[in-house]
Amino acid sequence: MSSPAFSQALHVLQQVFGYPAFRGLQAEIIANAIDGHDALVLMPTGGGKSLCYQIPAIVRQQQGRGLTVVVSPLIALMHDQVRALQQVGVAAQCLHSALDFAQAQSVLAQARSGQLTLLYAAPERVTSAPFQDFLAALYQRGQLALFAIDEAHCVSQWGHDFRPEYRQLALLHERFPQVPRLALTATADAVTREDIIERLQLQQAQCYVSSFDRPNICYHVVEKSDARRQLLRFIEDEHEGDAGIVYCQSRKKVEETAEWLVQNGIDALPYHAGLPADERQRHQDRFLREEGLVMTATIAFGMGIDKPDVRFVAHLDMPKNIEGYYQETGRAGRDGLPADAWMAYGLADVVNQRRMIDDPQSPASEAHRQVMRAKLDALLAMAETTECRRVHLLAYFGEHSEPCGNCDNCLFPPETWDATEAARKLLSCIWRVQQKSGIAFGAGHLIDILRGKPTPKVEQHGHAQLSTFGIGADLGERQWSTLIRQLVARDAIVADAASFNTLRLGPAAKAVLAGTQPIRLRVASEKPARGNGSLRRATPSTSSARDAQLVQLDAAARQRLQSLKAWRAEV
Ligand code: ADP
Ligand code: MG
Ligand code: ZN
């Protein structure tokens, strides 16, 4: 590439930031922004998104175009960036709620008089009336160079971290149509990408997609039996003394898990939005500063945490979709050294997530629920797959890859068996029980019937007389519960959380009963699975190998995007 924009950009990269060369798509993204076009940038965490707007900001300032405004959701994020910029001599400031009136006025005055190159602010500030007036004055003088919208997935309700204050950002296009905008995020599937472009009204936006692969992260998913104990075993076996993050769904579980880990000799701290601000800050600081601390946290913890040597991210509960899973696991191994993403997952996770989506109390529309269900199903499929997890994960983001050799399924190919016939037995058992008793029962009772166990409950309901009594004695309890979980994941069984997780036939039961949908399961041992087991690791790729993997959104992915858009228009 040899456009004037490119040589200016390279000059700034080397002279100001002291780096010899651009990484991956940076050069193209930067040149495109310098030339004044909108763009959506997807690059994994640590990929180098900041330079993608910082260099255009500097170049456009030099061209006399004025100020670049960076929208960023967290004060901590802004601070880090501003400090780093100031250190290399770039005039940058941030506006946030911790500044008093005089300080804020002083920052604004600097910006007004053309002394600033970059101004960072939170979305609610940027869209506030006074700030809009301030921007309008600059705009009239041709002194607004660029808008950069960091963590842009927050604008989409399909993303995993929707922030309503991002919604107002469409204002920027309406009020300042001549100012180019750059939206950046580390995670967005096809639906979310489309949504970002639409919500922000990006114009003829180029979409730059880097490879989502994090080759040094080894993915594994274990079947939940006693999750906490499995976690402890995993940490003790694989990560003694390492820094790690353990994600739990509820605040209560965060606290209990931290306590329990500490009791078992692991240095752990809790973090969730319900803790007092100073305590949260203290825990976060300790996590960043010390080595080998484990943070048990809700998803409130993580955005903007730039700790390079997090050696593992564990999920005790399943996230709500692949984007969330990818974002959270992406916090491991930012230094490029081997790291683990570990998740324990079971029937209760599936039921829980489904229940939250279907919750009649929630204001979500049916179309919204449908998208959420599809997104959850994609994660379930990833958790259940007997093939390479990375292939699965990357395919979700529109990327084709070969089996990785560095995930549990690649390292220890699971044995599988044809569970189609067993699935039919199970479904007919559910149906017969309900026919006979008029009510639904839970998994344990159904398994007793299938395995022909004459428990008091079986006797009491006369279920020993059913034709399905004992037809599944050939399989163990764990195999049956795995099958139940898979069928719930596939919607062939619906678990009613409101009545003790009783099981009924779901909309997809017909296809399974008809035998038109073959089902393969991994062979479950009757003993609970190991916490993890030692995994041989592949050598992580070097960063240059990773750069070589940077890809642009190819034609096939574009097509998929189109069909998704059409599908969304329908729902
Ligand atoms: P992201 O926002 O995508 O998570 P950052 O912008 O914070 O990533 O960049 C991550 C790290 O990579 C930073 O330390 C940054 O200085 C470094 N970096 C970015 N681009 C380059 C480059 N072209 N050459 C060398 N280092 C780079
Ligand atoms: Mg960033
Ligand atoms: Zn693999």
C-alpha cells in the first residue's frame, strides 16, 4: 500500500509510537479512516484496536481537521489510554464523572482552542445536551476530525453487554454527518455486526474482520457433576499458583465460590456489582498487581482488564451465548502463552438459560427471544460437540478453520455412540408417563423407570406397569442424563423450571421419534469426569503467525450476513 494516507500513518506509527510495522489489518483500517470513511472493526482483544483510531486522530489533527472524540464505556479504560498517549507526547484528555466542574471546563477549553488531539468520554456524556452543543460549535468551524466508538457491541441488544446509553450514539451521524466514525469491538457475530452498523447508522461502512482465533487458548468443556470440586481439581492439577478468573452467574455464588476456594488453599477474591465500590476497586487492583490470584466474578468483571498473564478462565455456569463465552475466555493468555478456557456445564445450565429467555416477566418481544434462543443454541452445540471446539467457535464468527489439535476434543477424541434409539425410548417414556398420570415428572424418576428400578415413587404411581418400564436398563444413569440434556438443548424435551424441572415433549420431539434426526453422543463413563485431566499443549503460534491469520470478511461470510439480515427482517 502506498497511498499518502498510508505513508503518513506509518510515519506516526514509527515516530510517535515507536513500532516498526502495522499488524494485520491496521494499515488499511487507518488509511480508510484518514480518508474520512466509516468502518466497523472487529479484532480480538489485544489485537491493536486503539492505534486504529489514535493514528487517524493524529494525522487528521495535523491536517487541520481538529479533534477526535473517543467514546469509551469505562473510566479505567479511558485513564489507561490517556496516560499512555500522554507518555508518547500526544495531547489527550478524558472527561468523566470524577472530574469536578472546573477540571471539566479546563479540558473543554483545551479542546475548544485546538490544543487536544483526542478527547475520551463516556457515551452518556457524549450524547448529553451541553456536550452536543460543544461538539456543534467545533463542527461549524470544521474542527471535528473523527468519532471512535470503542466496545461498539454495547450498542446492540443482541451483543452480550448491551448498554442503553450507547443507543443514543446514532445522534452523532444525524448531527454531524460529515464526521467519519469508526466502531470497534472484540466480539460480534453476524447478527450483532449488522445491528451495530444499523444502530450507529454507519454509512457504506467497510467491515474489517480479523481472525478470531486465539491459538494459545486451549478450550475444554466438562460435564458438570460437582462443579466446585471439579474446578478445584482443575486449578490444583493445572494451575497451581496461576492467575485466573472464575465466572459464576449470581453474586451469591461468586461469594460462596471465593470462600470455598480460600478454604481449600487457593488465593481467591470475589468481584461483583453488589460489592461496595472501594472493595471492588481493591480486589481489582490486587488482581492486576499480584501474581497468582484467582478472581471469582460475575460478568461485571473483565471489560478493560488488561492483565496479560491470566492463565485460565473458568466458567462454573454457562454464559448466555458464544459471544459472551468468547469475550470472557478471551481474557486468558493475552501474552500469547498457553492458557486454558474451562467450562463445566450441565442440564441445569440449559434449563436456566432457557428460563431466562422465556421468562414471561421480561419485556422482550417474541422476535427478540427467538434471536436469543438461536444464540444460546449455538453455544449449546459448541458445548455438546464431539468435534474440534475451535472449528466450531470460529465457524460461528464466519471463519473456516481446520481441527486445532489444542482443545479437549482434538487432544482426546471422544468415543461416540449412536443414541438415536435411546432417544426414542426416552421420549416415548416421557409421553407414556404423562398419559398415565396426567402430570409430568423430573429426570431422576424417568431414569428410574427406564432402568427398571422399582422405587417407592415408581410403585406409588404404578409406573412399573408401563410398557417403557425397564426398556433402558442397558444404559447407565449418566448416559441417560447426558441424553436428557442433549434433547433439552435440541428442544425435543422442554424442562419446566416452574414445576421442579419436570420434563415434557418439546417441539422437536417428533423428528427424533420418527428417527429422522440421528443423535450421536459422547460415551459417558459411569464415574464422574475428572476435573480436567492433563492436557498436552500445542506450542502457541507466534504473534506473526497470528497476524498471518488475519482475514477479511470473505464473500461467503458476506452472503451469510445478507441472509441473516433477511431472516431478521422476517422475525
Ligand atoms: P485492543 O484494544 O484490540 O484489545 P490494544 O489497542 O490495547 O488492543 O493493543 C494491545 C497491545 O498491542 C498494546 O500494548 C499496543 O501498544 C500493542 N500494539 C498494537 N499495535 C501494534 C503494532 N503495530 N506493533 C506493535 N505493538 C502493537
Ligand atoms: Mg481496546
Ligand atoms: Zn480442536
